[in-house]
Amino acid sequence: MRHVFPCGTPALDFVGTLQARRGQTPDERIGTPGRLDTWFVQSGLLDKEPGSDAADPRAALDLREAIYSLAQARIDDRPLPAGAVTAVNRQATGAPVAACLRPGGARRLGTASQALTDLAREAVEVFAGEEWPRGSRAPPSQSYDRFRHGARRANRAAVSGIAADGHRRWTADSRKRRDGGSVHVCRVR
């Protein structure tokens, strides 16, 4: 199975593993140990499949739904749900993936639980900031698209087609537009 990663951050891409969420037949992309392992490798969280057991997909689905609840609350401009916050925080306290520097580059090795910990920590970074951009909803058949512009600060520049060094200017321009000032509009590539 080939996965897509359009959001710029693994935590938000993880939400997209349930495609057509509101459709009649949602497509579960990580419901088995093998599919979950494949997602971990294709997302770059791990270099090789961790050999997930039967309990790992359940833990992954629980974390994904907690992240989805947090994203939904941000989009709807509501307080973050306490249950989702607790679930993400609980997973974030685990041991992270081991990153090892080697002559040929870095290697990321770990278990499914460690990869989920990295995802939870990423979610903490994404939802802790107050600059979550509110956007319109995408069509229900493309559930991951609605989170595309919610990537953390470091990735938002790439998502919107703006060079990283122009991020401060873009943020200032966005605030001016929001507050009624006149400023040029940046085009998304």
C-alpha cells in the first residue's frame, strides 16, 4: 500500500490514514500490523518495519483519533478536548525512536510504540502553538486536506510555497490582512 504525506508533519498526515472519514465506507489504512508498519517506514519515522503486534494498531487508532479531535477543535476554534489532550500526553511520555548517526547518514530504529511516541510528541508541538491557522473545510472525501495548512511553523512555509526565510514577513502580512490592513497577497504555488 502506498501512503501520501501532504501535510508537512507526520502527526497531521497520520490523521489522513482514515480516508473518506465521513463517507459511507471509510478506508482504514493502518488497521493491521503490516499496514501500520508500512506507514511508519513510508512516513520516515522508522527505517525498517518494527514488527507490530495485534495491540499496536489499536493503540495507533486511539492516538490518531485523539489527534483528529485536537485538530477538529482547532479548526472549529474550540478548546482542546481534555480526553484527547490526556491521550496524546500519555503517549508522548514514552520512549522515543532511537536515532543513530552512521557514516552513511542517520538511522531511525524502534518499536511501534516508540514511533507512536514520536507522533504524539509531534502533535504536542503542532497543537501547543497559538498560531494554528483557521481554514475552510475540505470535501469530506479528502479528510487529510483539511489539515494541510495546520502544519507547524517550520513546515507552514513549505506548505504555502513561501521560502523559510520569508516566514516572518508572511506572518506579519497575514496579520495585517486579518486586521484589515492593506498588503499584497502571497500566492500558494
